[in-house]
Amino acid sequence: MSTPAATMAGVQAPPKLEKKPVKFSNLLLGAGLNMFEVTTLGQPLEVVKTTMAANRSDGFAGAMGRIWGRGGVLGFYQGLIPWAWIEASTKGAVLLFVASEAEFYARNAGASPFVGGIAGGMVGGLAQAYATMGFCTCMKTVEITKHKAAAAGDKVPGTMATFMDIYRREGIRGINKGVNAVAMRQVTNWGSRFGLSRVAETGIRRVSGKEHGEKLGIGEKIMASAVGGGLSAWNQPIEVVRVEMQSKKEDPKRPKNMTVGKAFRYIYQENGLKGLYRGVTPRICLGVWQTICMVALGDYAKEAVEKLTGEQVTAKH
């Protein structure tokens, strides 16, 4: 029987790529960690970030005072139920399913593991935006900004009444307003965060003498991910544009049929470059908090999920 030339030459064929399975235990772990993150400090930081982006004359202290004046402590949790919970419990599942497929096809096309990982994350982020994050971020922003109407003496409708009113008047497009900006944010987020976190991890390994694959400590993991997440805030102008497109504030100067381009020009004309980066500080803090939840609590959550489901969790956290 003939032997392939590569085998005769002593060269092993590259291992066959296999698609990563998407397990229920992985989905449960991601949903649980995301729910914990958003219900603790995540939503308050999101509310501060959105308030600063919608009211660009406010500084950090001004935004805090505005939120407190809307409802005290509960003002910091506007939009949590049900929109932030829906987003937190579903976005991980969408990312895992789509990113797994995209990474597999990218690797099959000849991409390196690093490039394949970036491609998977970017396509997964795009799917997140159009599947669930578009309408969830829109309704969260509506909840956070509509309370300015209450200050003028108008009656403020409840969450579902607001949702149904927008749906009746504007249909699917209305409740997904700003979804293209969300998609741009997610794609650039995943691409830059993955790459920058890898660069930060390489630097930490060199400094700590762990250049040969030794396991990083919790503090080192948090630092690498926090640096990657913090530097990924370079795309904050997209986030400010997203908030402006979804905001319920009334301003006669605002373009009527808002697009990403029109929103960008309007913000720049009104507030300059500084306005496009309004809210970047709470966004960086939010990224650090998300990292702490995923890394520091990940091992404990992983153990609990494995006991509950009887499956081995394979997802990275």
C-alpha cells in the first residue's frame, strides 16, 4: 500500500479542524455572569454613561446629580428590568453560537488562531447587535432619557407602554433605532479588545517571567483584560452617536431623520470633539467591572454550573 509523500518525508499533516461544540453549560455560565454583572454595578455605570452622552454639558458629578434627582438610588437602575436583563441573558448565547461558526470557517480558510479569534468575535458582535442588543439598548436609552419629560410636568408612561407606543408608531425600525451604531460599536469593540488584551497579556508575561505558557494569576488576568477593555474605548464616539440616535430628548436643532452620519455631524457641531467622548470614564469603569466579574468570579461560577448541569464547562471566561 502506498504511503502519502508527506508521511514518507516525516512531515505530519496539520490536525483537522473541528467545530467547537456550544454546550448548555457554557450558555448558562455566560448568562449567569452577565446577569450578576449588570444587576450589581453594571447598570448604574451604564446609566451614568448614557446620561453623560445624552446630556453632553454635564460632567461626571452633574450626571450623578441628575440621575439621583430622577429617583434616588432607583434612578441608577432605570432600564434594568426587563431590557438589561433580556440583553444580559441572551447576548452571550448569540455570541457563542455565531463566533464559534465564524471562527471555524475563518480557520478553515487559512487564518491563524489569533486572526480566527478576532474574526469570530467581530462577526459574533455583529450578530449580537442585530439579534437582541439593538432593541434592548434602544429601550434602555429610552427609559433613561424619557424621565426628562417628567421634569416638564408630562405624564411618563411605563416601560411596556413606551415599548408598544414606539412599536405602533414606528414599527420594528422604531424599537431598533440606532442598531447600525450598536453594530459598529460591537464589531470594533471585539476586534480591538481581543487584540489589545493579547498585547497586554504578552507584556505582563514578559514582566512576570511567564513567557512559556505558565498560568496567569487572577490579578494578572484582570489587568490584561482591563487594559484591553479600557483602550477599546477609543470608539466612544460611536457610543455617543448611538445614544443620540436612541435618546428621547427634545431638541429643535436635532436632525429629524437621524442616521449615524447626521448624528455624528450634529454632536460635533454642538459639542466638538469633547462631546464625542462624553461618558468615556464610566464606560472604562464598566469594562473593568465586567472583567472583574468574568475573571474573579468565573471559577466559582464554573464550578457551580458544572455541579448543576453535570457537564464540563469549556468556555473561557
